[in-house]
Amino acid sequence: MKVDVSFENGFEKAFAACIVLAALAAVFLVGYLISPGAAYAEWDSSSGFGDSYYLRDIADNIDDVSGELSEISGTLSNIERSMP
């Protein structure tokens, strides 16, 4: 299927561009209205407890993962040393 779009003058081009921008703005507005509020969460210094709790949780997860990676690295080093 082929769609051929042609404009006869600059006004038609500008009008088509405005229609496309209006459609995109409408889609964005609908998405903004139906999305959960957590999707647009921002850093809020007034909620220090919640932010520090999540940061602490993330830091603990990073610490756990780095510990596991360290164990894997040690195991691989031991295997490499035991190879002839």
C-alpha cells in the first residue's frame, strides 16, 4: 500500500504540521492522565525518610551483588590457579 501526500502551498504544510502536533499533544495528555502517579515521581527533599529508605535499600542491594560477584571472582581465580 502506498500513500502519496502532497501539499499545494505553504499554508497546507503548516496546517498539516499543526494537526500532527495537536494529535501528539493529545496522546501525551491522555497518557499523562491515565498513568500512575509513581511514574512521574521526582526527588523531593521534604520526604527525607522515604528517599533515604529507598537509597539505603538500593545501596544494600548493590552491596549484596558486589559481594556475590566477589565470591564468583574468587572461585574463578581458584579454578584458574588449579589448572595446569
